[in-house]
Amino acid sequence: MKPTDLDSTWDIPNNGRLTPKQMSIRLPILVAAKISALCEMYPRKAKSEIIIDLISTSLEQLEESLPSEKGAFIENESSFSETGELHNFSYSIFEDIGKKGRFISLTEKYLRNIEKENDFKEALPYKTPYVSEKDFSGNHGHE
């Protein structure tokens, strides 16, 4: 999600699962003022929901900006069109040993720890720390 998407999503109910443990932080005065301004602009959203959305969006953007690096070969992946037709080529999938892959792996580690500590019955699905060679075809240049 991009920060520009927050405006439209703040009018929709959030059904995300929250951790049982609460975190407490002190904010810089200007940040607190901006959050209060958003609360007044979006009165249907609780202050905690706005803060959660802002943190979530920032973390998603940070993750996307982290560099990937090809590691060990995992498998070949065929490419399909939107209509389901198989293209004549496939991409190799590699372990992502860059900062993005490490962040994804560590996030999953802590996610599973939280689920285990709190006896969650169903694990949340999460990404795999893999990268395709198509990701390096001039889009990122992080090889």
C-alpha cells in the first residue's frame, strides 16, 4: 500500500489480527500533531488504526526499497499470461540473500514466534525470501 492509498482505505473497516501485547512509544511533538490532524480529518478511524496504517505502509515501502541478491538456485518458474496461456520461457527462482530476503526471513521468524507464544490456531500466510531472475532484468539492478 502506498501513502496515497490511505485516504481511500480509511473509510473501510479493518479486520486485521492484532497482537495481544500492547506497545507503547513516545512520539516527537510534530508527529503527534500530524496524527491528531489525521484523526480530525478521518473521525471514523481510531488514533491507533491511523498509527497502525502509517507504520504498515512505511514498512511495506521500506521492504520494497531493500535490495535483493541472488543466492542459491531454488527452482524454475513458468510464466503465464493473464489468460492462463503458458509462455515459451521460464524464470529461475533463487534464494534472496540480500537485505530484502533477510528482512522477509526475519519477519516470518518473529511472526511465527508471536503466533506460537499466543497459541494462534492458524498461521498467517507470509512471503518467501525468493527472487526470480526476471526481477533482475533491468528493473532493480541489485545483482
